[in-house]
Amino acid sequence: MKIIVHIPSQELDLLDDSGRILKHYLVSSARNGTGQRNGSFCTPLGRHVIRAKIGAGQPVNTVFMRRRPTGEIYSPELGAAFPGRDWILTRILWLSGCEPGFNRLGSVDTMRRYIYIHGSPDSVEMGKPGSVGCIRMHNRDLLELFELVNAGTQVDIHA
């Protein structure tokens, strides 16, 4: 299995080992565009792997902070109470860069930047940039993807 994220079209494809597309999803990457630097709030490019799968067994719309469930379940009312928050919901696929000096180690380390593929409120529009660096998905799509991939799955992010 392999994941390819296409930044220009805001799409994510899950491919089997022969390169055939198994699943296709709309996503939302960083509103600041692409970039590797820590603090840029950009989506990093290049070859990555899923370092960890977080949230298995948690209810849909579980709110995460620092990769831990907060005990909250997202609702439109909770969203209205915290309007500026970039919600991390349901599941997390934590990415780690594989290219030293480009997306791994030093000031360009994807893992240390806490870049994830994660769920978001159903009201978040997919197909256009809007996150602060991560790849956002609708919860139902992320739940499906989460069950199909393992830690160690390759994730290529292309501009």
C-alpha cells in the first residue's frame, strides 16, 4: 500500500502494491501552501511514512490535543465556542519524513512539526487548502483509510 497526496488538486489516493488506485479522497492541505520549515504552517513535500496510528477505538469526532483525546466530542456548539481552533478529530496518522535535510531532521523534520493526516469537522470544505500544515479529511473518509493502512505505509506528498 502507498498513499499519494496531490497538493494542486487537493486529493489523496490509496494505491495497492501494483500501483492501482484503491481509494480516492478529497483533502485540505495548508492554507500557507507547501514548505518544509518548522514554524511555516505549510504542508511538507516529499516521501514520508506513517509513523503512528492514533485513536483506534475512539468515537467519531473525538477531539485530540497533542495526540491525546481531550474527553470532548466535537459538535457545532463546541466549534462555535472555539472558532479559531484547527480541530484534530477522530483519528491521526502521524507522518515522518524520509529525506534527510529535506523533510527529516533539523529545522525541516516533518515528525517534529507534528504533521498528520487527521479528521476534521464535517463542515470543513475539502478540495481547497485551509489547514495549518496537516492534511485534513472528512471523518468518514479518514476512518476508512485508517483501517486500510499500517504504520510504515509510504506517503508521498507532491506539489
